[in-house]
Amino acid sequence: MSQKTNPTVVGVFVLAGLGLGLAGLLLFSSFSWFHQPLRFILYFESSVKGLAPGGGGDRGG
């Protein structure tokens, strides 16, 4: 390479990459910016072994 690397260009490139990474992380994370999470209450007629009253559950598994 016959030309010296400009530190300003490298710094801008690194900051832009970090900014895009942070934006992607916030965009694809489960954190919701614009709405409240949905909450459900379920009632079972028979015993459901392994669950406790007030215990948490996961949707889809």
C-alpha cells in the first residue's frame, strides 16, 4: 500500500459499524418500544402437574 491510512476515516467506519450493530440489536430484540407486552390468565379444569399458582410460563413451549 502506497498510501497512508487516514485515522479519521477508520474511526468513522468503526463508529458507523457499532451504531448499526446497536440499531440491529434493538430492532431484533424482544424489548418492545411501542407497545405493552400481552398478558394472559389461563384456568385449567383439571390438575396440571408441574405448574404452581402464580408461576411463569412461556408461549409456544
